[in-house]
Amino acid sequence: MNEVKKVKKRGLHSLYAKDPVHADEAVFGRTSHHVTRRGFLSGLKSLSVLLGAEIVYGQFMPAGLIPAAFAQTDNPFTIEGKDGLVVLNDRPVNAETPAHLLDDAVTPASRFFVRNNGIVPESPDPKTWTLTIEGESAAQSRTFTLDELKAQFKHYTYQLTLECGGNGRAEFSPAATGNQWTTGAVGCPSWTGVRLKDILNAVGVKDDAVYIGYYGDDQHLSRTPGKAAISRGVPMSKAMEDESLIAWAMNDAPLPLMNGYPLRLVFGGWPASTSGKWLKKIVIRNQIHDGAKMLGKAYRTPCKPVAPGTKVADEDMCIIEAMPVKSLITYPQSGTAHALSSPLEVRGHAWCGSTSVEKVFTSIDFGQTWQQAKLTRPKNRHAWQHFKTTVTFPQAGYYEVWAKAEDTNGRAQPMVLPGWNPKGYLNNACHRIAVSVTA
Ligand SMILES: Nc1nc2c(c(=O)[nH]1)N[C@H]1C(S)=C(S)[C@@H](COP(=O)(O)O)O[C@H]1N2
Ligand SMILES: [Mo]
């Protein structure tokens, strides 16, 4: 079931992540990292040849930008139960969803990404599954079976966005190690379960509680008994939100094994690493949880911005909380050919971990001008929103459609890579797709 078939190939992103200067040369055919504008413009000509069309707004195209048309990856792997996901690693299994497969308003289980830090439990038995709540700030220690959880607490369903903190890592330069996620470590299914706060309150939370931490049933890659692959958590304020769930269902069906079957935490809008899978234990802590991947540089960014490549001391790294504002174009698929005679519908989703999205804009001229898209309200707090717009092209040629979301606090996505950080988290740069317009 967990088996991943076929051999790895190197995509443009891994090429670029490994050595951006050489990748630049390979793609743009340049000999120097410092490209003059003239050199760049002649590069543009050869790019146009490669693309098979004139880059209509080529004079605005930033030097060093890899055309989105080249970011197409073929898919050399498959995971059972997952449809068209691109596998980035097979030990542990990690797979992301191509943008055009995330077009549904509610992400189907078959298209929800997979991010594992350890070894997936083989065949968890829901009948004997238990969840224990304990910890120094728990009034008592209590264990529930899955049936007891379902019988004793009210059920809630919310549509909640989960995005890996490392989504977009592939674009950072200098490159950050770790899974080279492009845009597909995000999804927004509907989740059903009980409110974490109802369980915590039933057990009893002491006044000195500051954090909860989780433990799952997956093994560390080394298979060392008792060693957690990951054990993260959230502050009490997030734990006590209405939408913070202990969930057993995704889109009204049991969770897929890869996504935490039979029980997981779901904290919408926060780095998905906080949403513990195969959930066995929650600890209520009187200090910030110090489990695996809570300390050091894991899921942290520099407390103050640093220049790319800077070595940052652990004590200057701060825990990532809500994810930043972001959007994804899910239709059309990047690389689409479109006839000049008709307008093109462009659509996708936008989300923001702390508030909601206020506006989404698209551009077809490398960000010179923007037009505002139609945007829906979220189904509930921490659910992604959908945007739709119609684009008309002035002439045949190669275009990129860019999307930019702005949250209710007036914070918008940057067009280029934001704040470099040692582990490559929180890349919320504008998503862009290639469209070739034919006469
Ligand atoms: N027990 C356990 N929980 C986990 C993980 C894990 O490896 N083990 N990975 C975390 C990370 S880093 C992410 S991004 C999300 C991914 O959830 P998904 O695999 O369902 O997409 O699960 C989180 N919860
Ligand atoms: Mo993650």
C-alpha cells in the first residue's frame, strides 16, 4: 500500500535547487550569473525559440526568471489511492499535488498531499485505537477509545486549509535542504471530528497550561523504539479555537492511511506540521512543547529578517504560527494553449492563516498591470476562498498569468521570493502559469 513505484527523475526545480547558477545556464544558456540587460534580451530571443512563441511582454520579464512553461514535471511515481500526485521522496513518502489537480472547491482525498517524517503505521486498527490526554498541565490523565470519542462528544465538520510550512521551498536560493515542494503541499478538504477544546475541557486544563503537544503512531525512520519522528503542537489559544479538530473523517470518509488514519489533529491555517497524524497522545504542557521538530531550526524562521545564505543561531529562530496570505491558479493548467479569439477563464483558490483574503488580482504582463478577480467568502474560518476572472490577450504569443492575493490586513503576496530563511519556509510568492496564445 505504501509502496512507491518507478525511478526518480530530476525536475527543473530540483536542478535549480541544487545549483541555481548552473541551472540558470542550462536553462537560459548564459555563462555569467550577472546578466546584462542586453544579454538578457538576446537570451529572451532564444527563450522564445525554446517556447515556440514570442514572449509578448518580454521586456518586463525579470532576468533569471525560469519561464513557468519549463516547470512542467512528468510524473514518474504513483501512490495507491492518490491520483496524479508528484512524489518527491519515497523514504519517507512525500508527494505534492500539481496545481491543476487542486481545482475542486473541496479537495478530494485522492488529491490531498502527503507529508511524512517517519514510517507510516502499517494497519492501524480503529477498534483498539486509543487517544490519551495527559501532561503536567492536565488535571488528570484520560484515555478514550475511538468509539468513546465519537459517542461522548459533539461532532463538527469544517473545511480547513492545511499547507506544509515548506510549501514553495524549491524556489529558495541559496537552496534549502528538505523536500523540494513547488506549489502542491496544500489542500482544503472538509474534516469531521470532535473539537479539541471539548476533550481538553473534559479532562481538565490547569491554569498554567501554555501549549499542547502531540504524539503519533508512526515510527522514526531509524525505527528506534520510543523515538518520535515528529512531535509538535500549538499554543493553548489555537488549541481552544472552535475549528481545531481531532478528526476521523476527510470528506465524510475515513481518513486515508497516508493522511493519518484513523485519527489526526487538524489546525487550519497553521503549518500543517502541527496537525499530528495517527494521533495517540496529546500532552498539555506548562511550557512550549519541546518534542521532535519543535526546537532548533525546524519549523522556525529567523525572528528578524536575514540576508540570503546567513547562518542563524538557534536562539534567533522563532516558531512559525499562522501561514501567510497565498493563492494558487488551478485552471487552466500551466502550459495550456489558448485561442486568441476568445477570452480565457482563470480560476483558483486563495487563503491566509491568520485572517481571510480580501482581494485577488491577476496579471498577464509580468506584474505591470493587475485586474481584480471575483472572490468568494470562505465556507468557514480557515477555509480557502475561490477566485475567478476572465483574461483577454492582445496578440498571439507566450504569456504568464500571475495571481496575487491580499488579506484583510492589506498584506499582499510578494511577486518574487520573500524572506530567505535557512530551512526554506513560508514562500508565498505569486503563483504563475504559462499560457501560449495562438492566432
Ligand atoms: N504523526 C505525524 N504527524 C504529522 C507528520 C508526520 O510525519 N507524522 N507530518 C506533519 C507535516 S510536516 C505535515 S505538512 C502534515 C501533512 O499532512 P498530510 O500528510 O495529511 O498532508 O502532517 C503533519 N503531521
Ligand atoms: Mo510540513
